[in-house]
Amino acid sequence: MKTIPVARGGLPLLGHAIPLLRDPPAFLADVATQADLVRLRLGVGSAVLVCSPDLTDRVFRDDRTFDKGGAFIDRARDVVGNGLSNCPHHMHRRQRRLLQPAFQPVRLPAYAETMTVEIDRVLKSWRDGAVVDVNEQMSRLTMNVLTATMFSDTLPQTAVREAYEDAETIVSGIIRRMLVPAALTRLPLLGNGSFDRAVARMRRTVTTLVAHRRDSDERADLLGAVLAAHDPETGDALSDDEIANEVLTFLMAGTETTATALSWALHLLAEHPEIESRLHDEVDTVLSGRSAAQADLPRLELTGRVITETLRLRSPGWLFTRIVTTDTVLGGHPLAAGTTVVYSPLLVHHRPEVYPEPTRFDPDRWLDPTIPRTAFIPFAGGARRCIGDKFALVEATLALATIASRWRLAGLPGARVRPAMAVVLRPKRLLMRTIRRA
């Protein structure tokens, strides 16, 4: 069997961490041309990067062999414990079964109604001609949506603001912590103190709220559904600590990823006025200036394709790790137990044999029904596919349609927008001018 090649561009001692973080799209595009499996040197360790959509799908489908683990998952566990997105294989089936009722399609209309209210609340604060930090605005919007959907009115606004601030600190810090030895994360450097304080405060808030809700009346929100969940066969339920882990997982995974997708979508539309004009025509026809609701989604076809294409072109979650649990073979190469495997939606989404002109923003490419399912993985795949995928798509589509029906966001002259170094590939300092539409 052939040896897995080492990726080009590594630096002495530092390996591939610096080029990977400096320009993720460029680095991954280059690596993808080298082989289906490529070895990376990250920090003091190494990992095998999967570059093929089919092999990535194999990793998804065999989640027992390619279990949740590696530096990314270990650092995420520092924050949310063994929540659904991070727990090992032997815990996953039980947790998924208990959480699934909270995300049943029958609950989406109520969630969507709350989304519409919270989207309106943020947009009412905008002023014509103002310059706004788009990523900050979208992060506040998605945090408001998620806290209102999850907690109804039981979380004070001061706690919502604190949760937003803590999430910002955590999202910015995880990527740095995953590239250094675990022992260094316990030392007072690299922002470890602020990171640990943010984690502690967010967990304290969530733990207190879960305990309070155990003793209060039931509410028809997401937390209420999780608290009420019982396994019909065993009668098993999630403990308060497990629920706190899941709530933290929802807060972290459900705010920054959707906010990042919306931020990139608004930036891409400003750069492509012909697509922006078509989007305005669609929302004007469907909404006539009102807020978008779930019933409008079937007619917001271009809006949905803009979100899908943004998730492809600017995949928010761009790098993830798995751990090999038993000796196996992948793509003809033997992998020993304990090997860290890395996969990247951003890399898969830029494969030119699947997506012609992969760097071009083209929402109409999704009119082609032959794009393989395995080549579009913003929510992962297999048994570990994100449980909140439909929730996120509904929220993003409603938000983009409502924004486009009232506002046009214009980029500032001379501004250069680049990805920020974070666990999500969000735009760095995306400032845009709000222009009210008639």
C-alpha cells in the first residue's frame, strides 16, 4: 500500500497550523489536489485529512470506527461536555433518541413564529444610512432567536447579552486551543483565563435555569421539550447535567454557524448585484414588505438557494476531527487505532469535479438535481448529522428574506473582507451600510 503523502507548505516545528489558519480556503484547495488522503502536522501531533467526498461519506457512515474525538472535539468538550454533537459513539444513540422529539417537524411552525418575532426585533433597531458590523448584528439576531425559542421569556436580557459575549470569547478561543498541547490550556496564557471565565459563566447560567425550570410550569419551548423527553421503552430521561450540556451545545452550535452564514450571504449579495436584484424581486412578490413566515418558505426559492450556495462557498463549520477506534483501511491506506482524521466541508464543497467554477457564487447551480448528496455536508452526515439542520435552514431563510424585503446592505469602498481565525469561518470585521428599501 502507498504511503499517505505529507501536505505541502509545512513550516519547521509549526507544521501546517499557520498556513491552514492564515488562509483556510487557499490551503485546503491546494491540499485537495495532492491526494484523497493527505497527512497534516498540527501543533505537536499529526492527522490525516480526508479530501474525497466519497471517503468523507465513509467516515460519516462508519461512526463507530471513526468516532467523535481528536483535538477539535476535545476542546469542544471543554465547553459543552459530552453533548450530542461531541459524545462518543456508545452514548450517541440514547441522547439522539431523547432529543429528537424537540426537533420534530410538527414543532417547527411554533419555532418559526418565534424566529419571525426576534428577527423583527433586531431589524427595528436599524437606521437608514448607518454603518453596522454585520457579523455582530447577525450573532445577536441568532442568539436572540435561539434563547427565545429555547427558554421562552425565562432568560433575562442581561443573561442573553452575557451569553452572546461568552459565545464570542469561546468561538474565538477554541481554534487556538486545539492547536496547542492540552497542558498549555491550563496555563494563564493565550487568553485561557477569559476563555475559562466565559465557559464557567455560561454553564452557571444554564445550570441555574434548568434547575429552575424543573420546578416551574411546563412551557412549549425547546427546553420544555427536552425536559419532558422520556425513552418510551426504558422510561429513561436526561439528567440536569446532561440537559445543561445539550443546552450549551445548542447555544454554541446554533448561533455562530447561522450568524456566519447570514453574514456571508449579505456580503456575497452586495458583491453580486444581479443576484441581489433577483432576490429583491422575489421577496417583494412574496412578502410585499412584511416579515417572512414559515408559510412563505415554499415560494422563497431563490432565497433558499442563496442560503444553500453560501453554506457551500463559505462553510461556517470548516474543520472537524474524528478518532480511529480500531485498525482500519480508508482509501486503500491502513490507519491505526488512535489516528486523528480530519475532514473539511469547505474542502469538499470546492471540489471542481462536482462544482464547476467552485469559487463562483452561483445560487442557480442548485437547480441541478444531480449534485451528489455526499458532496454537500454543512451539517455532516450519517447518524451524526446535525439534529438542528432544518431549524437552522428555516431560521436563515426567514432572516435573509425579511432583511432583503426592507434593507439593502452595501459594502464600504475599499473594504477587504477576509475570514477570521475562529472555529467558524466568519467574516472579519464585515462593516456594511444599511440602505432602506422603499
